[in-house]
Amino acid sequence: MFRSLYARLAAALLGLFLLFGAFHVVSTFLTTRLYLQEVDQRVNWTLAVNLSSEEILMTNGRINQRALERIFHMLMVINPSIEIYLLDPSGRILAFSAPPGTVKRDHVALAPIRRFLAVKDRLPILGDDPRDTRRQKAFSVAALPRRPGAPPKATEGFLYVILGGEQYESAAALLRGSYVLKQSARAGVVALFLTTVAGLGIFRLLTRRLRNLTGTVDRFARSGLSERSLDLEASPGSDEIDQLAAAFRLMADRIGAQVRELKQTDALRRELVANVSHDLRTPLAALRGYLDTLLLKEDALSPSERRDYLETAARHSESLGKLVSELFELATLDSRQTLLEMEPFSLAELVQDVVQKFRLAAEKKGVTLTAEPPGDLSFARGDIGLVERVLENLLDNALRYTPQGGEVDVRLLSENDFLSVTVADTGSGIRAEDLPRVFERFYRAPARESGTKGGAGLGLAIAHRIIDLHGGRIEAESLSGAGSRFRFWLPSATGSAHPGTLESRPA
């Protein structure tokens, strides 16, 4: 029942209101009772003095009974709630107007009487109630003077008048006897009820956004942390709930992106396992097949057949070794311990060396391979061995997919703080749907129109990783059937760009 925040706030509000209401009622009754006692005592301040001046009530310690009875009778007619007590100088009760058997005390404390006569304390001044051993009441008192010639301040006793009698013995009696207090109590209950209802409504309104946020978080959790449409808004100058919603929206976007990326990575991993298994199984099976044939038919094979089998097995072994080498190379580049041996080098000379390395393969395939670097090109800064690997992968990829009679062209340009290298071919090109994924690891586009068998899909991924480590950028452009163009940028040795800084990369 009290699991929700709103229920707890409502219970706390109701408890506070009830506590406050009880405190208010009790304090109202107490203060009202004290106020009435103060007013009653203030109005009847001289009552005892006036009564004692009407008759001589005591003479030399002897009570004037007739005078006392006349005063008792007069007060019973005028105000029956007043009780009169005749005290001796020590506070002992000598006579009283209360009904017989109702007086429980035989003495009255003199300290309140002295404070009353001194007129120094604030009202009300409460004195002992002779009719109750534990209760005190407002009173009026007058000292009964002795005859002339007596010592100063000497008295025959005191006329002690209790105001109000037993009319207001308790707060309940006070409430029952006052129409104004009854109406005030009813009004207080109504006000407490209305305030509680209003407070609950305000709490519900204030917690509405929190409930919406809770529902959104719950939907996000039940969606597998992948829901994109989160109905969360935050306005400028918003409060903590809006700030929490904005923070959760950012967190949810990041989590959703990471979940989608993990799913995509998992799909790629499964595809990788399938591709690598196929790429490893095919040369291994062929290699084993040819070796088994050699072992089984060694005497039956001619020297030319044996050589042909051995050459075929060597090619499969070379393909297998290349794949394993690429896997190891990519794992090494992904390692956080990879350190680049950065140095200035002539990118033009490196391009010429790599092109010269591939020229024989291009001539055998009937492809024209050209490279015309400008003479005034500045030095690049990078790891020359890794940059050479990028050029080799791009040229190998271009020659593989360029048919006989085609062309592969390598161009260099200087662009601000970067040097760019473009490798363009006139091959079958890359389909538009495959172009965004050409740099993904182990991704191989479907067989192109040329029918050329692709590699393991690691060459371009390795090139992308190397350029990324240098703080550069690599991109691919292609139209299906119109050739492809791969272009990458490296920091210039004379520029202000530094490897690894995203801000300095070419746009």
C-alpha cells in the first residue's frame, strides 16, 4: 500500500496534519481556559476586597458568623459559581460557602495569595482549590485587617474567593459550555479536511512527472534497454525531476546505442566465425587432400603431377598463412599496447616503391598501374611500415577487382596540414548498399560481376585501423560498374595536426 512515493507522501502529510490538528486543539483549549481564567480574575480582582469591606468578618480571631452568612447568602443569589473561604493567617480554612463534605483541603497555600496581594506576577495567578487536592483555580483574596494598634501588616486572616467553582473543570466541559468553541472546533476539522485534500491533490500534481519518468524507465527496462521513443522533456531552468529526466534520456540513448552496437557486433562476430571457419577450412581441406594424395599415390604419380600437387598445396598453405597473419596483425593493432614509430618520411617515395612492387603483378593481369606524385610534396609523419601496409592492401584490393585492360591510378595531394593518397580503379565497383560496410572486419561484399574471388575481408579493416591510429581518415567512393576510389589522409610533418586528435582530422 505504501510502496509508491505518492502514498508515502500522502501518509506523511496526513500524519503531520493530524499531529498539527491535535496540537492545535489541545493548545487552543489550554490557552482558552487560561484566557478565561485571566479575564475572570482581572474582572473580579477587587471582589474579595469589596466583600471584606461590607462586614467585619473576624475580630481577635473570632468569626462573625452572622456577617459571614449574609455574605454567603448574597453571593449565592448573585453568582452561585463563586465559593468563599475564610482563612486564618496560616492558611487554615475556618469557614466556607461550599456544600458540606465537598471540601477536601484544610489548608490553602499562602504563596499564591502573597503573589496576588503583591500584584507583581502576570495573570492568571492560580491558587489551591479546597475542593480538589490536585487542582488550582483563579481566585480573589483580601487580607482582613486587625483592630487599630496591631503590628503593621498583621491580619486577622484572609477572605479567599474561588472564581468559577467547578464550572470549567476540564477542556471537554469548556467545549460543551461554549458555543463559540464548538463552532471553532467544527471549522478547524473542516479546514483540516480541506487542507488534507488540497495537499494530496498538490502532491499528486507534483509527483505526476516522477510517475511518468518511472513508467518510462519501466518501459525502457521491459524493452530490453533498446526503446528509442522516450517521452521526456526538460525546459530551461527546470527542476531536479526535469534534470533527472534529461540525464536519463541521455543515458538511455547511450545505452540503446551500445545495445544496438553490441547486437551488431554479435551479428558480425557470428558472421566472422562463419567466414573465418570457411576460409580456414577450405585451404586446410585442400592442403590435406593434396598431401594425402601424394602419400597414397606417391609411386603412381609422375614427377610433373607430383610437382603440380605440391604447388597447389603450397598455394593453399600460403593463403592459410596470409589469413592467420592478417588475423594476428589486426589483433596487434587493436591492442592498447600498440606503439607507433612516428617519424617524418617521404610519402611520394613510399608510394613509388609500393607501386613498383605491384607493377609486375599488374602487367601479368593486363592492368595499367600508374602513379604521378607531385615533386614539391612535403614529408608525412607516421609509422612508415604501417603506412606501407595500407598502400599494399589498397593496391592489392584494386588489382584484384580490376579486370584485364583496366587501370589503377595512385595520386597524392597536399591539403592544409594533411597529405592525401587516392587509389582509383576501373573495376566493377561496389554497390551502394555495400559501400558503408567495406571497412568492417570480415565483411565481404557479394561476388562482383567480374567473378573475382575476394579475400578474407581483413585488408580494408587493417588499413582503416592503421589510418585511425595515425589520427587520419580513410573513405571509399564507388559506383557499381564504374570503379572504386579509396582515399586516406595522413598528418604532414610540417603541419600542426597531431596523430590521434579528432579535432585536427580532415573534414
